Amino acid sequence: MPTLYTVIRRPLITEKGMGVKETQNTLVFEVAEKATKTEVKQAVESLFKVKVDAVRTAIVEGKERRRGKFAGYRPDWKKAYVKLKAGEKMPEYLDSL
């Protein structure tokens, strides 16, 4: 992966993600499907200037969506849970909410 922004696509701002952020010191991101855990770790460390303890990834399967009689599937995508080391300050990318 050549740049940080091709590895990390966007932060996932969901109710579950915010709960994990507050209780377990973990950030949740949508990442590129071919990104490895090492690439995600390096991208988060250089982008937010924090130390990463562990990275867990999951591939989310796309759901079926219908528009009248026509049916199709949303694309599959990859999610990463990035746990920060103890004592690290959480980056605030939700200031506007």
C-alpha cells in the first residue's frame, strides 16, 4: 500500500465503535481489503502520532439490497479494530459531532 489514505479509508463512527473507543481504548476504521495488520498499525501510528498495541481485522460481507424487483449486493469491505497502548491519548476525530 503506497500511502496512508489508501490503507485507512475512514473512521467508523457507530454506537458500537464509540463504546469500544471509550471502554477499551480502541479505534475502529474501514481499511483497504488488501491491507495487512502491520500496514494498518504503521498507518495509524504515523497518522495520529500514537503507539498501537494490537490490531484485529474482520471482513464484513455485503448485504443484499433490493430496488423493486431488482436485487443486488453491496460490496464486501474490511474493518480494523486498533487498540492503543496504555497511557496513550485518544485522537479526537469527532470534534464536529
